[in-house]
Amino acid sequence: MKNDIKHIYSLFKNSSGISIDTRSVGQNNLFFALKGDNFNGNLFALKAIETGASFAIIDKKQEKQDDCLILVDDVLTCLQELAAYHRQQLDITIIGITGTNGKTTTKELINCVLSAKFNVLATKGNLNNHIGVPLTLLSISEKHEIGIIEMGANAIGEIEMLCNLAKPNLGLITNIGKAHLEGFGNFDGVIKAKSEMYEHMKSGSKKIFINQDNSLLLELASELDKISYGESSEATYSAKANVVEDEVSVLLNDNENETEIKTHLIGKYNFENVMCAIAIGQYFEVNFQSISKAISSYVPTNNRSQIVETATNRILLDAYNANPSSMNLSIHSFINQDSKEKYFFLGDMMELGQYSDAEHQNIVDLLVENNINNAVLIGNAFAKTNTPNHFNLFTNREEVIVWLKENPVSNGAILIKGSRSMKLEELVDSL
């Protein structure tokens, strides 16, 4: 059959890569006409070919026939099957990463460390879902020695599906916390969903990397072949966390000499992300000097734990995403920092469903318990909480920007934290 996966794979191997957007189609690309709530790639299949694509994979017949149109039952399923078939052809180590918080930072750190010795391909940005993972897999070629695949989920069964595509030899769960409760149902659902990574690692000669200091993960991984890291002396690779002037560093003994690896990451909660990358580097026998250089050179971007110095303030910008677990960690870490007057600009946490009211109230209560005076809470969920009179409540960031013109903040240390849809990074120019 012309549209079976082996035939499509031959088209892929002769192409210059995959495209799913006609605005970025390259010459000799294989175009996949994906559909979504607000778009239908089938409508642009012929345009993709006119733009330079060699073939277009479609799941709806076109009025105008073209030999370059390949009709399949479902384009997304075809993309996933193609990625799985490609993975089967690759003799390569795949590291699978999931978890509630820290996935992307950990992935980037591991990529920096392993790239010092190997040809590595890692998930770009946060392409970690049912579309992003196949695209990442299809970017891996014979020249690559290690693939690092980030896997995200907001419903039970998704990690299992992504593991079946990527078939990781090595896996890790960064942590398990409260996030996407609307999709998972409750915290038990989060545990079940994330531990699908561990279920996959039970078969064959697979190993997991695990935080020795995380009792929940240790319980879930009791039957697995483990390589551990953390502050505990029981860990395969152990070190101590040290936080100086807001930034976390790692103290470890190398040949009985204590060595400090400094980072540009804020908060002790980032220690486990750094330590994971160090452990994986040591496991793959990357020399210690290269590991240290890779870790100390990594600078977070994309609104993830970024330090922004303005003319009047020092801002910790962590506005890429937020959930109850990461919000708690960020607030506690910021409270414990030795700095000048602190200000908390916190935005709504999304996808919490029936737990939204309670979880946002918990954050308010945490601020009150720690005698926080300078709190600016932003969003409809925070607006429904019971807050002290001295807290400032706004329904959106535009209102905050107007307020800041009349109430400028200066000489302060500022935490900005909220879910992606809140776009709180837009507050920076006003601070």
C-alpha cells in the first residue's frame, strides 16, 4: 500500500525533515497536515507542496488531486507511528524525563553536560506532548549518540503513550507534585500518571535515575534498577547543596577534595535538577572538569528562574508556569533569601479544576503565615480568596501595570510567578 508506514518512512528518509506549519516549510520537507480546535492542516496541504514540501500527509481528500498528497486515516496517528518506527531503527540511548516540576531545566542541564562528550539531541523548548515528542524523535539521526526526550502530560495514560513511542533506556521522574489536577482528577491521579514512566522501565535492562532524598519516588521505584543522586550519603552520587546570595551551588568530594560547582540557578529546589545532571554526567563518564564547566555555564532562559536586573529592582522571573507545588517551593525559597525588601507578584495557577479555590487560598495563607506584607495577587482565582487588606488584588496584569505607574516599586527584590497564560513577564518593564 502506498500509504503504509514503511512507504511513508521511505519518503521521510528521502526528505529534508518534517514540517507541520506552511509558514516554515523547507525545501523537500515532508508536511503533516495536523488538525486542531482552530486549524485544519488539510486546507493547506497543496500550499505546502507549492512552498517546497516534497509530499503532504493528509486525512481528507482534496478537490484537486496531486500525486504528492498521501492520504491516511489520521495524520496525527501517522506521525506518531512514523516516530515509533523511526525509533525502532535507531541504536541509541534515549533518556526519558517527566515530572511535575523541573523537567525542562533538568533536561537542559543534562544536555549541557552530555554534549561535552557526545553528540546529543534534546527536546527543543517544551515540545513534550503527543506532537512534540514524535517531532523530536524524528529529528534524531544516525549521527546522534544520545537522545533526551522530555515528556509532559495532563491526563492519565499520556506518559505511557509517550514512553511507547520513545522507548527510553534510561528514565527519570524529577518529582511528583500538585499540577493539572483538573485532568488527573486528584493527587493520586498525578502519582499514577507520572509513575507510568516507572512502569515502562520495569521491562528489559532499563535503569532509572532517582532522587535519593524523595521518599515518594523511592517507594514507587522499589522494584527498579536505580542510580540515585542527592544529599543523602546513601545515594550513588551524593553532594551537598549550598545557597549563597540567592544562587545555589553544589559541594561535592572529588578524590577526597571538596569542590564547589556554582550555578546561575536560584533556590535550593534547583539543587536536585543540578545534581541529576551531575549524576548522569558521571554515569556516562564525562570528565569532572567538563561537568563543572557545563553546569556553571548554564543560564536559564524563557522566563524560567531568570534573574533580571532593572534600573531599580532585582527580579526573579519565574513566569513560565505555576502549580501549587512549584509556587510553594518558589515562595519558601524567596522568603529564605537574604535580600532587601521583598515583593511577591503572584498570578493564578491554571488547570486545578475543583481544587482551584482551595489551592489558591493555601498560597494566600502561606503568605500570611510568613508575615508577607508586599503581596500583589493577580487573576480571577486569587480574586476569590480571603486576603488581608494590605494585599493588592488585581484581575489581570494590565491593571497591575496601571497601578505600578502610581505606586512604583524600587530598591526591592521581586518574585514574579504565575501560569503561562497570565503572561506576567510583561510586568518587568514596569518594575
